Amino acid sequence: MRGTLVVPVEGPTGGKVTPQWLLPNPMVQASNLEQTGRRRVAAIDIGTNSIHLLVAEVDPELRSFSVVLAEKATTRLGERDPHTGDLSAEAIERAFRTLRHDRDLALSHGVEQIVTAATSAVREAPNGRDFLLALQEQLELEVDLVSGPEEARLIYLGVLSGMAFGNQPHLIIDIGGGSTELVLADGRDARSFSSTRIGAVRLQREFCQQDPIAADRRSFLQAYIQGALDPAVAEVKAALKRGEQPLMVGTSGTAMALAALAAAADPKPPLKLQGYRLSRERIDQLTARLLAMTPEQRRALPAINDRRAEIIVPGALILQTAMAMLQVRELVVCDRALREGLIVDWMLRNGLLGDRFAFQSTIRERTVLHLAQRFGVDRARTDRVAAHALSLYDQSRGLLHHDDGPGRELLWAAAQLHTCGKSINISAYHKHSWYLIRHGELLGYSEAEHLTVAAIGRYHRRSLPKKRHESWQLIEDRDQRRRVTSMALLLRLAVALDRRPAAVIGALQVQSLAGAVSIALEPLAAGPGEQPVDLSLERWSLRSCADVVQEACGLALRVPEP
């Protein structure tokens, strides 16, 4: 042991500072959490370039979590002493100030535990363990010093919580400041974890003293990256089955920065970068553009901050080289990574997740229900509406819609969320629902699917889509527009069938007639001594949709009497 580090720092710094009078009262937070049964936990990721804080609220019933607070401070722990390799005194001071602030902010939100992990910069520094001991003694923060493979596992858990893998293998690449992690996994198993000692900060420090980089130096750097990645790439290829084409997922700073640069040039930039796709050709173009820029020109780019501009070139070269070596044509961005992985790992260790793959398989369902819960949606009624909508979907294929399968799940999601706008205003609530769904977090859904769910919720009542509507303009694909129109019609019919607080419909039957569609209703079975419910209200409500059915499908709507 090299001796305890003493770091005399006071007060918060490094990232966004929250005044004390704005901080939540931890006693009030604890009381509210006890009433709801939810739990709060904080995760701190001490990386080579940045320190990230995440405060999450965990719902034990839904087995999911939502992000309450996220902060980032660029502390550059990777700027080590060039002679000894130690963490420098300046970097340690920046880190201590940030971590003191993060600790106080997390505790003010009523968290029951702060889980903290340190990665390659601390892992490799000779005084790294002294730094962690000082954190424990002076800030009472217990920090796990994670290995490279463990870092890869935590990143994988974070991505697992934010994307639906389905049956396609996913190849996760996380380019950090000091290391690059590669993970190959599918919806059932994780096949390969690897960590390589190349990162954006490390390569900037060792290879990029001249900026822009000279052509011969760039060639040498690319060859160095390729050599460093060779073992990890070979491991991934060995784990792939014959004919499999993995989807590459990019997480953390480099991938997010490149996506932000690309999105800024799009005619209609996305609201969020989660799920944004970049072709290999576009990454090659971005990398060439960045290589030709001076540091001042990169810092002037509005899509990335000054600190990221300093290290974006080596990070882009790592990504470009990895994609070429693995022969992948496209990258999809995920904004969840190690810090979210720490939350999932905490849930696993505390028995709040039975199995991480079961967690993955229900991610889309859980994120919809979590959002519905957040806006106080009446679940009993939305469950009934969803059941009616899916029954209509199953019985009316080729009649009211020609969807080949994907629309069914999107229809269910919209049915669960279609009334969330009532939390703002009953009048024109469908417009408020569109806004809330559009700006809410739907994990596991692509940007196009997210827009579709929001638009189905928007058009389940009142007018059909019009060119002037923003919700319609955002949907450019013709097939996607057709899906919105047909699924919104089914949701409109399902909502028309749910006019009372209690369930009254037992079943519905859809039939095709000449130039018409018939929807017959059957009441719930009556109890002993009870009369069957008269469904005249529901039949009247359903008939009120006749004009919309005619306009959308060219069919007359028939609702037969019993």
C-alpha cells in the first residue's frame, strides 16, 4: 500500500451544480417511496474520461426502473503522471469534488444504496487502490474496482435493459476513455465478453500530439488499433454461428457523439438518439471529416462539447476499424451502458429480477406499463380496451387492416397509453397523449415504432390524419402511415366499446359482409339470479364510428341487435 491520499476539497464541482434549496427533502422522499413500494438506488461510474451519476427508482412489482436523475462530469482521470503512471493530483482533486457532489445529491433523493464502480484508469494506475481507500475513508464511498470482463458484463446488462434483442445476435461495442469492450449476446444468452486496452483518452494521449494527425501517423494508429482488437474480434467471430449477421450496438461517448453529429445533419433530426442508426459509410464520412479538422474546428461543432471534441478522432478510428474487421454494415446507438448495468446488477443481487433474460424478454411490455403508471392511467380500463383491440385485430385481418404482424404489439402499447393525456386535460386528451407518448421513454422500441405508438394514440378519436398535423408529418414511410391509420381505427372501435367503469362485454364477433363489416357484441355471462347486461349503449357508441370506418376502409359498419 502506497499510503492514504488526502484530498482537501470542499463543495461540489465538475458537473451541473444543484443549489441546496432545490434538492428534494430525503425524509419526504423516503415517505413517498414507502407508500408506493418503490425503492431508489444510485449508481456512479468512475470512468477514464468522465464520472456519471444515475439515480433510479425501482418498481419491484413491474421489475423495472426509471431514471430520476442523470449527471455527467468530465474529470479526465486518464490524464496520469507520464513518468509513474499514477493518477495525477489534479485529476484526483477533480474526481473527489465531483464524487462529493454526486454522493450528496444521491442521498438527497432518498437512495438506500450508492453502487459505485471504477474502470480502467483506476484499475491500471499504481496509486489506484490508494485512491479508492481515500474515497472510502473521506467520503464513505465503497467503490468496486471492476475488471475488464466485468466492465463488459455491466455494459451488457445496461444495454439489455434498454433494447429488445429478439432472435438476432447483438454485438455491443463500448469505446471508453481507457478501454474498449466487445460483447456478443442474443435474447437468450451472452456468448462473449472481452475488454481491450485501447480507448479514446489513452490513444489521444499516446498518439495524437500533432492535431490534425499526419497521414503516416494515422496509418500507424489504425494498424495499432487493429492489432489491439484482433484477439477480441477473433473471439466474437468464433462465437457466431454460421450465417449469422449480428447487429452492432454502440454505447457511451464516442458512439453517441458520432450519432449526434450525423443527426444534426438530418432534415428531421430525431428527438432522441436511442435507436438511431448509422451506416458504416456514414461513419467513414464522419471520421474523414473529423480527421481533416483542426481542434478549433471540432470544438466549434454544436453537436459535441469541447471535451469530446478533443478525443473524438481516436474514438472514431476505433469504431471505424472495429466495424471493418467485423464486417458489419450498420451501427445502432443505445444510450444505456455501464451505469444502468449497475442498477440491473443491483436488482439481480437483491432478488428483484429472477433472471436477466426473462427481464430482457418482457422489456417492451414493462416499459409501456411503467409509462402508463407514471401518468396515472386506469389499468383496468386500458386492459379491457387492449383486449377488445387485439380481438378486433385478430378477427379483421384482410378486412379492417392488412397488417402482417408488427402492428399487433404496437396496437397493444397504444391501447395501454391512449388515455395518458387525461393527466393534463380531458379536453382533446388524445393530442396530449400523443405528446406524452412521443416524449416518454419506451425502451426496446425503435424510433419509428415509438412514433407509430404515439400516432395510434393520437388518432383513436376525432379526425383522421391530416397533412398539417405534426404527428403525421413525422411519419414519412408509406407502410408506417398505413399501419397507423388501420391500428388507430381498431383502437377507436375498441374505445367505443368501453363506455362504462365496469366490464360488460363478454365477446365480440367480426364478420365480412358484401361491402360491409359486421361487429356483433355478446354481454358478459350473468351471475345467478341476474339479468344479462343490455349492451344498447355500446352498440350505439360503436355505430357512431360508421363514418370513420367508411372513410378509412370503404366499408359500411353493421352492428346487429341481439
